[in-house]
Amino acid sequence: MYLEQLTYIVEVAKTKSISIASKNLHVSPSGISQSINQLENELGIKIFTRTKTATVPTDEGYKIIEKAEEAIIKLLEFKESARMHASLKNEELHITVVPNMSPIILKTIAAFKKDYPNVKIKIIEGLQQDVINATLEGSTDIGITSTRTTSEYLLSHAELINEKLLSSSLMVMVNKNSPLANKKELSPQDLLNHPVSWYYGANQFLHEFMEMYGPLDILITVNNLDMTRRSVAEGLTITFIPEISILDDPYISQGLVTVKPFVMHYPLVQTFWWIRSRKRKYSHVAKEFLNYLTFQISILNSRLHINPNNH
């Protein structure tokens, strides 16, 4: 049994004609007939019934043709995978990402490197504007950034191409022994008398919050997200955290902290995007990495949907 024989029977089944199939495949009708006869003899079954007007599959032939189609698709996928592996050999990929997306990016890199071990990946964390600037300057292949409704205008630059990855509600992380841990959800007023650890990159949100609800007690301001969460685990502060970050968080899994929905007078949603520059080549490795990232995000969304009570 050979690949061309499978190709022939699939094409004949589709066209119901050996002559039309021969034209489509650029093979002589006698060559196709002979090849099909050899396959029928090898399998010991009749694949087609031939009449003066058409060549149609037998009942057993339909089953063989279905399997042949599956085999051809698998082979094409294998060839495409091999071609992609060859084309991505020794490629480099530069990614700039906002910190809240780093855990997802690392999971994506782990999966990606299993299939493309020779691709070198450089990842740099930065604030929202840092990611946009690096993309516009051409120093990164892909930027992973975030916006809220009031800052989506930042992505409107003519040189940027962007696509939404996911949206995430804002939660509040509190120590397990905090009085806030007993509440179902938290309002801005609930937070005013509790020390907060603040990530220094979220200054716009802090300014908006304090304008509407009054000053927050900012105990520490840091440029490391893990430190903000560690301070909650130690019972020093509360902090804000996107819902996408609650899965696999070690402090949550250890039972040291809990997270509560944060309710304001308007929906507080953080949207994450991938962006790239129109002036920088959109490489095969970047396209393939984004396919892997999209898959990881679909898994994340499924877990959040299945486990809505992680908090």
C-alpha cells in the first residue's frame, strides 16, 4: 500500500470519475485504474463499483476511503510539522511582557520548547508602556501588554497591530486571618482602613481609586509582584490581583491567603493583548508561539470556568 494509492481512491471517490481524477492529479487514467486494482487485490476487497457513467465506492470501499483520508491528513500534518521544525531551527524569539502574564508565558515556553528545543527565547518583563515602547522600537518580536477601558487608547498607534488574548476581573488578595476573609466580596470602602502592598506600575488605577473613594493606606510599594503577595501571606497587607493569577498561586494553594471579588460602581476588567510592530517582520516562530499561547489561555479559561470557587 502506497500513499499515491490512497490519494487516488480519495480523489476518485470525490469526483466519481477515474478520468476526472486523472486530470486533477495529472496521472493517466490507466495508471490510476491499475493502481486501484493492485490495492483492491492487496486488500482482498472491492473498493469501487465501475459503471458506464460513474465509479462509486462500495460499502466496504467507503470505510477504506475514510481511513485513507485520515491517513493523508495525518501525513500532511507530519510534513507540516517537520517543515516547521526545520524552518525554526536556531531561530530566536524576543518577548516583552507585563508581569501578570509571566506565569502563562512561562507555561507556554515550556510547551513550546518541547517541540522546538533549538529556538532561543529571550523574555523581558516591563510595565504596560514599556511593552508598547519596546514593540514600537522594534526591539521585541511580540509584546504582551494589558489595558483597562480608560487606557485602551494606548494601543491605537498606527504602527501597532494588536489582538485580544483574554480579559480578567480584578480580585483582592487577603490573609486567611483577615476580617475581610469572611466577606463574600469587597467594595472600595472595605479596603480603606487596611494596609495595602502596591505594585508601582499601577499608578493610574491608584490615582482613579483615590479620587473617587479617598486615600489608601499604602504600606509598601514594590516592583515585584511576588513580594506584594508574600506580604499578604505574612499578614502585613492586602493587595490586588487579576483573576487569571489565582490558579497555581502557591500562597492560595497553601491556604495562607484567599481572594475576593472586587466590586466597584463600574466593571473593573483588565484586558491582555499581544501586539507587534508593522515595521518588524512577523516571523514563523512568532506566529507559532502565539498559537501555543492561545492554546494555554484556552486551558486557563477552562479551568477558571470549571473552578469558579477557587477563591
